[in-house]
Amino acid sequence: MKKTKKKKRKRRKILMANPSTPLHISASLGDLDTTKRHLASDPGSATAVDSGGRTALHLAASEGHMDIVKVLLTANGDACLKADERGRIPLHLAAMRGQVEVMEELISQKPRSILEKKHGCTVLLLCARYNNLDALKLLLESTDIDDKFINSTDPNNETILLTSARLKQFEMVSYLVSHSRISVDSKSLAKAFGFGNPPNDDQYEKLRGNLMVVASLIAQMSFQVATNPPGGFWQVNTKKFDEGCPEGSGICKAGTSVLAYTSKSDYHMFTACSTLSFVASLSVILLLISQVPLRNKFFVGILIIGMWSSVTLIAGAYIFSMRMVQMQTDDEIFSRVFSLAPIFLAWLIFSLVSYHVFQFGIWLIFHKNDAIYKSCEILDSLVKKMKNLKSNAVNTLKNLKSNVVNKLKNLKPHVCCQEQMPTGTVV
């Protein structure tokens, strides 16, 4: 709480820096009686400015002091259009701070104040930059502005929708996309979200190198763990219980893993995880060596699945190895740790999968028309090819039939002549 109070005090000091009249101080602090007394003694102080070019209405509007705003507007309504040295009128400051009630009062006093711009930026763009959705809703419901003004751009050629998308203000973007007065450019919106700027070739090669290093490291770890399991190996053949060989397991052969006899189930899971992690890492390395195009989403998906699998499996191998080598007195501690570790890993994987599903959904929304158009083109081409194949097959069969018929016609008179010849006649 102390920190919050300090921040508020510091913020107010900045707003009322170097005031030129006592009215500025009372307006910024919200002292209504003192403000009325200053206005009664000096009505002209309502338009007086401080060193930053701000009137008392600027300060009261930014702080949300509604009663003082009404009093100042009664004293001089033209102060609504007074801009400070940074080009901001009171409505701009109220929009930046999200003072919706103050904005309503200022707009009702001077409706055309909504059309004033701050260095080329409309009050709508200020609401988008400072993520004040309620203030933006108020402005979009106003009948004093047309659709052209609503969809106007700032000096950086960004609309309120693109600004919200660039700042990752998803709630505001969702509202703006569904609003009837907002024009939506899917390509620009996807670019603002970061989906329209593909990396260059150098970035792809850097990504390939990074994946190669990580995959090689995991493959090396998996190989070392599998060939040098925890617990070591039996040095000689033995079946003695006092030497560690469990009863009923027969002979513990030299060169085999000790834990393969003492912790069979955990050792089998440990071996499976390390082996599968090794195979997944080698698969990723093989794909990278084969120079698969990283621009292709299909191959990138395979690489992502391979890396996820290898990382998850090597984590599983670690968990099973720790379970095998833990001390019996630490069972409770390790059980707590290892019960939380798989949950955390599963949550992390779920979060990553959800992120990629969300990213694919965004891509599908913004490229839906293109995907449908391309799908229709592919289907049309397939239908045309099928029709061509069908017509070619029909023509081939007709030609074959006509050839067979012609050959039969040519053979028939000859056969008939041979049947009508008398016996003994030499041809």
C-alpha cells in the first residue's frame, strides 16, 4: 500500500509540474471548494496555462475530478479545445487515463473536440495505445464521427485495430473486429500480430544450427545414460544375496546393469525413455542434415514434435534414474518431488500445444478465404484432370474397338472363302 501511495503522489507531481496559478493546484488535487473560490475571485484563470501549456481543465480531466470539470466548463467551455505544448486537449488526457465520465462531459460540451488530433493521432488511437477499451467504446458509439475518421491512420500508417494488434491487446482486438464500423484488413492484421513477417534466409540457417546443437546434445546425453546406467555393472558372475544379487533372479551376469536386477520396472522404463530420446534426437539431426526446408510448415511441425519428444523422454529418463538410486530414507521427499515434476512437464507441454493451436487458429481465420480459394482451385484442377483422363480413356477404348472390328471384318471374308473351297483343290 505504501508503494501505491508513493506512485500516486509522484504521478500527481508530474501532472501539476510548475503550475502558474493556484487554480491548477486545486484542480489537480480535486479540491472543489477552493476551485470555486479561485474562479469567483479570478474568472479569467480558467484559461490560464502552466509552463506545459495546460489549463486547469487539463489537470482535472486527466485526474477524473468530475465535479471540478463541470465547474471549469461552466466558467469557460472553450477550454475544451485548448491544446497544450504537446498538442493534447483535455479530451486526449481523459482518454489516455480512461476517464470515461469526464470524456462524456467534455464531448457534450464541445462535440467537435472529438475530431481534434494530437500530432496526427486521433483520440481513438490514444485509447488504443493506452488500452482503454471502455473509453474507445464510448467514442465508437458517438454519431459525431464518420467511418472514415474512425478508420484513419496515424503517421505510422496504423489504424486503431492495427495498433491494438501490434500491442497484443487481444480483448480490444476482439471487440474491434466484431464492430460494424471497423474495416478489417486481414493481411495487415496478421502482419501486426507477427504472422506476416517471415524470417530471412540467415535466420533460417541460424535456427537450423541451433536445432542441430540442441539435438546433438540430447543425443549425446541419451547415449551416455543408456550405456552408463546409474548403479554400474556387475563385475563378476554371482548369485549370492549378500553381494547384492536378489533372490530368485538366478545368476547376475558380469557386464550387465546392477539395477536391471534390483529395480526391474524402473530400469525398463529408464532404458525405454533414453533409447526413444536418442532415436528422436537422431531423427531431428537426420532431417536437418538432409536440408529440409524450414519455410515448410509440415517439416517444421515434424522437427517440433521430434524436439518435444526428445526433451520429454530425456526428462523421463532422469526421473526414473533418480527413483532407482534414491535412498530408502528419502522415499517421502522424492515421492513428493517426482509427483510434481511430471505434472509440471505435462502442464508445460500442454501450454506449448495450446499456443501452437491458437497460432494455427489465428492463421486459419486470417487466411481462410485464401485457403478456400486455393482448395477450390485444386479441386477444379483435379476434376478437369479426371475429365480429361475419362475422355482419353473413352477415346482409347473407341479406337481399340474400331481397330478390332476392322481387323475382324478383314479376316471374315478370308475365312469364308476358305470354308467354301472344294475338297482337294490346291490353292
